[in-house]
Amino acid sequence: MNVATTDAVRKPAAGLAALAALAGLVAGGLGLAVSELLSAVIAPGASTIFAGGAAVVDAAPPGLKDFAVEWFGTADKAVLLGSMGAVLAVGAGLAGWLERRRSGVGVALLVLVGVAGAALAVARPGATLVWAVPSVIGIGVAVPVLRAAVRALGPVGPSVRGAGEGSEDSAGGSEAGPASGGGTPSAPSPAPDRRRFLQITGLAAGGAVLALVASQAVSAGGRAVEAVRSRFRLPGAAHSADPVPAQADLSVDGLSSYITPNDVFYRIDTALRVPEVDPADWSLRVTGMVDEPFEIGWDELVALPMSEHHVTLTCVSNSVGGDLVGNALWLGYPIRDLLERARPQAGADMVLSRSVDGFTAGTPLEVLTDPERTSLLAIGMNGEPLPTQHGFPARLVVPGLYGYVSATKWVSELKVTTFDQDEGYWTPRGWSELGPVKVQSRIDVPRSGASVAGGEVVVAGVAWAQHVGIDGVEVRADDGDWVTADLAETVGPDTWRQWRAVLDLGAGEHTVSVRATNADGETQTDVESPPAPDGATGHHTITFTVA
Ligand SMILES: Nc1nc2c(c(=O)[nH]1)N[C@H]1C(S)=C(S)[C@@H](COP(=O)(O)O)O[C@H]1N2
Ligand SMILES: [Mo]
């Protein structure tokens, strides 16, 4: 043994190190799968992966988040989970490799991840101590698997690799115990037991797959809520919306429809997993600086006289020409009536709305109590119960403000307070405290880069200045004169407006820009600014070719 050449032993040693890393990967994967399964039973947010991911979302610097939304759009969450999976996989592999080199070190790494997962889960909004269970049990399963699998590989060092290699323990033969066995009484077998290793890792991998499959089956919670949602019949409106004029839709091919269907309505939120809120468990509390705090449950809410209102919702992160904007018919109960019932106290100037997922938005109290503004606690969207990802069972919709300061989904509390005392989720993350929507316009037709037939070219799009209204839209080609576009009709100032213009363009490449003027006579600035901190400005400009 002792005379084995280094070359002859290095190869199997490297192979064994790789197997150890594989053991870490399998053990870690099993732990995560078990935590997924348990969290499917206990609470969806309690899994190691989601608690960790949510913490990353909350802790991410604002710039990174803007970057993520800009580059990955709504896929940002998939990208985050993918990267987390990659980091965890590398970490688990490392744990296996370390565990083989020095017993206890890899285990410690796994335990660290488990404890962190448990702590992050318990720290989630609405969490209880029980939320620690998935991470704790997950690690509790992963650790013995890792130990057993690594032990099956035999000790690192002389007994397998021969003495004199120098890099590892210098003890020979069976005396290698303490270095690789971690002081366990059962001395490790001197040679790798590949069969046993395969049995352990194979069983663990199979177990992980089973746990994942079971977690899908068990996460019936989400399906149950979906079933409740689809059975729910929206109440009729006591105050119906103004009818949409026939002329609100210009029916130009490629132009965004006046009403945005639910399935193409943009979605923005920090929720890695859409909160599953059963209306039976839902309530809204009106708290804070009020004389009459109260709590309202689902049955009481849906029995109240409902109002319908068309509102165009916009995200502050929308870049010029972007698609984080949509128009829907909302059904809900006026927020001002809820606030009136609670009787806000003098000195209050903000309502901090809170979601079951911890998100908060700070909205000026005067906006929500304004008798001229229909701000809703909405339960319906385009004639359907709110889609789960748009806030089922209830959310806020406030005309004229960006979503981040007003449109709380899965809302559970309205706290009457002051801007001095409280702040919404995004304010400490680099976004403005107040978020009135800026006048904006977008060209939908032609598409940038398109090739169109020559002569009269139809240019069309949408423009919005919620709660103020759009009074004019102009376009210009190739830095020529501004040409007034035709405006479609609209329900009112709280929604966007379609527009259309015909330009006479010769063959070649053309650049077309658009600008809107709101009902206060303010024309959109051409000064370009990014979305942060309070909404992008600049003219949407596209280039296309006339054949
Ligand atoms: N609970 C919760 N509500 C939220 C958010 C969030 O992250 N969490 N994001 C807000 C933002 S930034 C916007 S733009 C709107 C988007 O609503 P939508 O996804 O229905 O289009 O929701 C708002 N409500
Ligand atoms: Mo947003």
C-alpha cells in the first residue's frame, strides 16, 4: 500500500471527491424537497427556498430590482429561483466535498443553510414559529444522508491513497479513523463501498423526487382557493360604471384594446409565490389613527353596495414605451366609505395598506377620502373575481397613482397614519414617497423595426394621464412638425385613451415620436429620465421602414 505511486492513487481520489460532492447535492436536494413537501402542508411561504428567495427580494438593492424587471420582465422570479437553485446546488456539492475531507464541516454547512432558512421563514410576514419546521426537518433528513453517503466512500487519505502523498493525513491504514470518521465509534471501512454509496444516494434521490411530486399533490391549498374563486359569483353593482363608448376602441390591428383582458394584464409584485387567500379566512382591518377601528370579513364586504369603475393601472417601473400598463373594469367598495366608517383623526395624512404577504403602500389620506375620486377595495376585474395573481380576494385600485403607492393586492389592513411615522415598501428602496402618474403615451402601431407599405402610414397607440385625462396627442416623423392625432373616446379621465394618426411617408427609414397633453394643458416633456424614483419621462420614439 505504502508504495502506491501518487499518480495511481490520485485518480480514484479525485473520483471519490466528486462522488462526495454528488452526495452533498443529493442530500441537499432531499432536504429541500422535504422542506417543500412540509411547507405545502404547513404554509407555502415556509419552504427554505421561498423564505430565502423572499428575503433576497426584500434585501436586493433597488438598482438590482429595476435591472431584474427590465431585463427579465415578469420572468424575474424564475431567474431568481434559478440562480438560487444554482447557488444552493454549488453549496450542497461543496458540503459533500468538505464533509469527506473533514467530517462535520459539510454537515455544519448544511445545518447553517437550514438554520438560515428556518430563521428567514419565521421572519416572513404572518409567519409563526411553525414555519421553521420545513427547514429544520429538511436539514434533519439531509444530514444523516450526507454522513452515511460520505462514510461509504471511506476515509480520505493514506488507507486508500497511500502514505507519503502529504496533502492529507499522514496516519496509515486503519488509524485514519479520527480524521475522517469524526470521532464516531464505528470505524469507517477502509475502502470505498461504492455499492453502499449508490444505495444511499439512489434512495435519497428517489426520495427527493417523491417528496417533490407529493408536495405538488399536497399543495391542494392553492387549488382549493382557485376552486373557491371559480365558484364565487360576483355581486351586481349598485353603482354601475359608465358604459364604454363604441368609439373607445379604434380597432386598429396591433393597437392595445381599450379594455385589457385579464390574461394579458401585466403583473408586478414581490411575491415569489402568489398568496393563496381563502375568502373565508380573509378580513380587512381598518386601524391606526381612527376613532372607530373595525374589521370587515368577506361575507360582510360582498353584501355592501358595490361600485364599478374603469381604471388604468400603471407601474412606476414602466419605461417609456413599456407595457406595464393596462385598463380594466374594477368592481369594489369605495375606500372612502370604509375610511368614513372608521373616522380618521385629525393629523393623519397617510393610509398604509398592508398585504398578507407583507407588502405595504403609503397613499395620501386625502386621495382616498376625495369624494371626486373612485378609489376601490376591488373584488372584481373585468367581470370576474380578481385573478389570484391580481390580488384575490381583494385589492386596492386608486385612479391616478402608480401601483406601488396604492394598488395593494391581497390587502388585509388599512392603517391610518402619517408620512412621518410610516413608509410604504418601496420608499426606503429608492422610490419616491408620492407616486402620481405622469402623462405618457406609447406607439403600438407600427411596431419598431417593422416594414410597412408606403404612402399613408397609420400610426396608433395609447396615452394616459390618470385622473387628469388626456386632451391631445401629437406625432411627428423624422423631427418634422408635430401633427395632431385623432383621439378615441374614453369612459373618463381615469383611463387611457387610444389615438391614431395618418402620416404620408416616402420609402426609406423613418423615426416617429409621440407626445400627449393632459387635461390641465401640460404636454409631456421630451427630457428623458429613468423610472426611478418617480416614473420615466421622455417621448416614445420608434423607427421603421417604408417599403
Ligand atoms: N401585495 C402586493 N401588492 C402589490 C405589489 C406587490 O409587490 N405586492 N406591487 C404593486 C405594484 S408596484 C403594482 S404596479 C401593482 C400591479 O398590479 P397588477 O399586478 O395587478 O398589474 O400592484 C401593486 N400591488
Ligand atoms: Mo409598480
